[in-house]
Amino acid sequence: MTILCIETSTQVCSAAICIGGVPTDVRISTVETNHAKLLPRFVDELLANLTKKGLRVEAVALSAGPGSYTGLRIGTSLAKGLCYGWQVPLLPIDTLQIVCASACARTHVTDGLLCPMIDARRMEVYTRLYDANLRPQGETKAVVVENEASLYSVSERSEQSLFCQAKPVYYFGDGAEKCQSVLTQPNMHYIAGIVPEAQYMGLLAEEEAAKGKGLKANEVAYYEPFYLKEFVAAPSHVKGLK
């Protein structure tokens, strides 16, 4: 399939065209945080190049969350509009699984457990455990990381079998760096520089499509991102807006 992949869950904004699971054209910004400005431009450029090849988008893959409320809404709004206009399916992909796919592609991790972390402010992260084949090993949760025991709640198995020192646990993502000072067991390994990227969504999207999990064009209007926590608006500190 020719799939347009969109990822806006963190400060990184990216989009890619993947054909048969392989990225063929990629746009990414790790500096600017104006996703509302960047994403439409990225998509326009990708579509222009795709048209020159005589190809068309057959599905849109979207990073589904958890992550930034604003970022997820921007990506979701554009993806829903494109799916409805083109009458193609929407393929929501677990953001934490995308982070794992990015880590595996960049580091070639082949064993142990993967612990992606997306920043949720202070010492809290959104996280879930996966094996080296990107299969989930527990539930997605918001966890305040105080020590290794903080992560036991995300496991579907006993803490002894999961975090024994013989089994490596790799943690990464934009919420992982701040956890280094408290995750000190010898089997805990921090991987720097890993962010969710659209170019690594292709194979995950192909798998979802093969399972028939895509949302049809007439269903996308009711789709909402996986925020995990409810959004709570803080009182404005701008004069005249209180």
C-alpha cells in the first residue's frame, strides 16, 4: 500500500510516504514546534512528489497517542480531513509503539524489553512495555518515575521476572532522559536521541491494514486521539482573559 504517515505527538513534527512499509519520502522537523504551520507544508510536498510518480495515497496512518494534546489534535484534524476527502481508511497507530519502532531501527535492539517514555511533565511519563518484536507486555499508563519499582505497575507479569538483572530493559523517548538519575539498576539502559518518527510507521500501518483495523472514511468523524489523561485547562495569566 501507499500510505501517508503523520506523527505530531511530541515537539517533533514529521510526515512520510511509505510504500509496502518502506519510507520513500520523509519530512521532519526537530527544531520548530509550530506543527499547525509545518504539517500542511510537509504533506503538500509529499503529495506533489507522489503525483509526479503517478501514485495516490491509499490510506493515512496517524500517530494516535498518548502525547501532546495540541500536537495530537493537529495531526488528527488533518488526517481526518484527508481521509474523508479522499475516501481512504484511517490507520491509528499506538504512539509508544512508534517510539519503539524508531529505537529498533536506529539501535538494532534484538533482545530484552523496550520501555518507551513520552514526557508528561515533571517526573511523569506515558509508558508501556514491549518485547523486541514490538508486542505489548502490559497496559499504557501515566507513571511518576521515582525508582525502578515505579514501572512495575505497567507490567502484566511479576516484577521478579520482568525486572530481574539478567533481562535488559531499554528506556528511551523524550521523557526518558530525566529518569536516568532514578533508574539505576544494572539492567536498565538509557538510549538517547529517540523520538517518534513518521518514517517508521509504515510497517506498523501495513500490519493494521492487513488486520482490517482501519477506520472507513465514514467512520473517521467520530475518531478521537488517545489522550490517556483528560485535558485540564489552567486559568489564563494574560491580562484581560481571566
